[in-house]
Amino acid sequence: MKSSFRWYGDSDPVTLDKIRQIPGMRSIVSAVYDVKPGEVWPEESIKHLVDECAANGLVFDVVESIPVTEEIKLGRPERDRHIENYCESIQRCAKYGIKCITYNFMPVFDWTRTQLDKEAEDGSTSLVMYWDQLKGLDPLKDDIHLPGWDASYTQDEVRELIRAYGELGEEGLWANIEYFLKRVIPVAEECDVVMALHPDDPPYPIFGLPRVITCEKNIDRYLSIVDSPANSLCLCTGSLGSSPDNDIPAMVRKYSAMGRIGFMHIRNVKILPDTSFEESGHLTQKGSLDMNAIVKALVETGFEGYFRPDHGRMIWGESGKPGYGLFDRALGSAYINGLIEANGGVIEE
């Protein structure tokens, strides 16, 4: 397995010279952040990231993410141009050694939380999603903005998109997913790149938006659209694991054995009685997921792909991008490394 770490580029307060000190760290997960979604990534921007990582003894070979635009998801007139540009960005990334590209098909919002700094008893803070904080809110009527929502959208644009997705519905979204995959996956195959789909976060509808990458049945449907190792999963244990209906160790074992996991996001989550959830420390006993069973499934199925510690708490007085501080993610990486070693796995250097 290949240990990796999310890095948000030159402006990230968590610098590469610190990331390289995490035991077993190999790969950097990053993206070109200053290009409008739907446009082609400049080669010089990709090369800059590759060179910065190499200068610190790290490898930039995982992209997270090349955004899928609303035009593609909704099947609007600009989608063909955006898909052509998407394919060109894949080819450019491959030219500079990228092996895995993540993306998602979440309508409007990549993820949704109700609070980014919920304080725990130990003084750490983390991301949470509480249903009672959503009660009575209607984005079609109220001026609201939740954590994880794209701040570039105006309230009127959000309302228009929510209406458009309501009219599209789940089957309309499935049709647009198929249109995208049948054009993009052949390009990824030619480039020897794995496209790794991130599940919906959280994996259930919010404000009536269609959410389809939520469970085993729907993931099976997704993977069957183009039956290729290049059409793979970024299996996020915390995203899928925030639904008590998902058996995460079993899902990991199934899709890893199929060779359809390109990237693992490994984190724990504590599910509350009303299915609200809190992002917890990585340790099994701190949340609702059996972390050892998850790693054991990866080792026993011969998983050789990338993994990273996903969102961490903010601890020890650290400030920065919520969920993406250095300290707790480094602890999570060390914990995962220990589980891999204890189960007889090997971390590739």
C-alpha cells in the first residue's frame, strides 16, 4: 500500500517539509486550485506541483480532485466541451506521472456539515452533521450557507441549481453519469490512470437533492456502467460509514477483492442515535467503525493502491483548514501504519 497525504499547495500552512517527516509517507494528494472548473489544467501548474513534491522527497501521483461541473452533472449544453477539457486534463496529468484521479458526482455541494469546530470533552474540535441544526431550513426560501457549500455560488444560483436537480431526479443523474463515464474512462485507460469516484458525503439526500453514490447497490450499478479497472472507487470510510446501513469492512473487502478501489480515505465517524454524526479520532473505540477490520480487509485482499488519513480533529492548539491540520492526521497515519503492519501488510516506500 502507498501512504499519502492531502496538501493544498503552496498556500497550505501544512508544508511539505513537515509532511515528509510522517513515518512511511510517500505520496502527495493535491490539485490545481486556480483554474475554473470545466477548463483545462495548465501543464506548468501540474509540473510545479510535481517538482515541489520531488524537492521534498515526495511523489505527486494522486489528484484530488478534477471537478465534474454542474453542466456535466445536469447534462447542460456546455457538457461536451467540459468533458473534452476533462479528458485533456487527464492526459496532461498522466504525462507528469499522475496515476490516480479522484472526482465526485455530488449535486451542488461536495460535502455538507452543520459545524466545523464542535468541541469535544477533550478540547479538540471536529466537523459534525447534526440534524437538529438543519430543522426548518429551506434553501429555496432562506438565505443559508452551510459548511462545505461552494462559496462562489450566490443564493439565487444555489436555488436555481436545487430546482434543476429536483427536476432531473435520480434517474436523470444516472443518465448523465453514464454519459460522462463512457467518454472519460476510455481516455483514462489509454493513459494508465485510475479514476476513483468519491461517494456522496453524507450518503443520503439533503434538501431534496438526488444522491446516488450512497450504498453497495448503487456502487455496483456505478461500476457496471463501464466494467474496467480504470472505473474505480475512492472509498471513503467516513462518508459511507456515516450511514448505519453500510457495512464498511464488508464493502472494503468486496471492492478491494474486485480490484475496484483505487484510493482509500480512512477515517472514523461516530454515528448518533438520530443518524447525526461526528468526525472522531481514528481509533476504533472513538467512533462507530471497526478500523482494524477495514485495514485487515485491505491487507487480506492484496490492496496495493493509495490510502490517506482523511479528516482529522484540530488538536494541541493548532489552527488552519478545518479537518486538515497536521497533528491529528499525522497521528491517524501512524495508527493506520500500525494496523497495516499488525495485519501483515507492507507500506511501499
